[in-house]
Amino acid sequence: MANNPVDVEIVQVATTFDAVQEAEALASSAVEARLAACAQAEGPVTSVYRWDGAVQKDEEWRVTFKTTAALADRLTEYIVRKHSYDVPEVLVTPVTGGHQQYLEWVRSETQE
């Protein structure tokens, strides 16, 4: 039953960038590579964090990718490899429900 869309776990993978152009470029390339069905870039958001011993405050753009749990590790590696940050944020969050047809679409769009 692994081929049943209901049985495929859907996840959201989120990261941030300091430039909207980089955010949109990585969103597009990940979707083109079928690592994600879609990606939404939003921002700017204000990020406050500790880095190199000091509190920093920067404007960033968040990209949220919709994909399957099976592709989450590959997408994470892809983001880290192409990201300009030394240690990019990459968080994977399971989707516990939603519109069934949309979830099936995510699954179908991430198949090669």
C-alpha cells in the first residue's frame, strides 16, 4: 500500500535567506528538480539570533517547501549545498492533515 497517496507522509521544509533573489532562485531550482512540489517565499521577516558570541538582528526571507518525508533528507542536503550561509536553518515539519487532493498533488509532483 505504499503507493497510496494517503500513506505518504507530507512535510514542509523551511529555510531563510538574506536576499530575496537567492530565496526565489533556490525555490525555483528545487521545484524544477522535483525535490518539492512547490515553494513559497515570504518576507521580509526579522530574525534575531546569537552568532559569533553576539546577538544579531537581520532581515531575511523564508522559503517553505512542500515535499514528501522520503525526499526531506535529499532536499535538506540540496538546500545546505546551495545556501550562502555557513550554517543555514533547515527545519522539517510533518504535515498531519490537510486537503486530500492537495496532499496527493504534492506526492505526484515530487515523483520523477
